[in-house]
Amino acid sequence: MSDILRIRTLTDRFFDGTTTLEEEHELYDYYRREQALPADLAQLRQLFLDFAAVQFADEQTVSINVNKPRRWLRWAVAACAALLIAAGAAVWLNSGQQDDDECVAYIYGERTTDRDVVLGEIQKTMAAVADDGSDEVEEQLKMMFGNE
């Protein structure tokens, strides 16, 4: 089968939606490298060049998204640590073991009763979690617990 007959057949199948991914790549390559095309195929050249560009952009997006879970894991761990610190502070504040005005928390293994220090640590931790420019803590927790 000659090249032009094969390309015509693949082009027809493409518009019918029956081509495979490999055949589509073959079409993209053909329209990209052939400059002298019959008139009916020449008018389709830009269309296939555009499809090829979109396909290439999608492949780049996939490769970028493959590395994203590692970044999310780090932020999920930071969010979990912040929640643990906040929960620990809340438990100690409401445990009844201290006066109503006393704030007790363990920060970096040391007992702290200064309310400003405890709240400052909580704020620093929350700021570190939000430093990536997104406020998608809920998505981070979903990813961490597998509820996507």
C-alpha cells in the first residue's frame, strides 16, 4: 500500500474515531514531515499539526503530575503534625488537670505553659503548611488517607 493511500485510509479512520494511538502518531508524523501533499490532504495539515501539539502538551502534563504526589506527601505530613500539636494543646487545655487560665503543651519534648508560646508554635506550623501557596489542606488529608 502506498504512503498516500495509507494516509488517506488512516485519515478517514481518524475522523470515524477508529484509529489506534500508534496510528494517530503515524498521522501526526506524516503531516509534520510531508510538505508536498495532495490538495485534499493539504487542507488537513494544520489540523493534524494542532492535534500533535495538544498530544505533546498532554504527555508533558502527565510527566509533571507523576512527581506531584511526593510534594503532597510532605505537606500532608506537615498538616498532620500541625493537627497533632493543636489536638495536644486542646487536650491539655481541657483536661481539668490545670487551672482554667493555664495552657500546657509539649513542644519539641518540653513542657510549656506559656499560652503565647503555644499559640505561636501552632501559628508557625500552620504557616509552614500553607507556604506552598495553596489552601488545599482538605485535598492533602484526602490524599494522605486515600479518599481521592
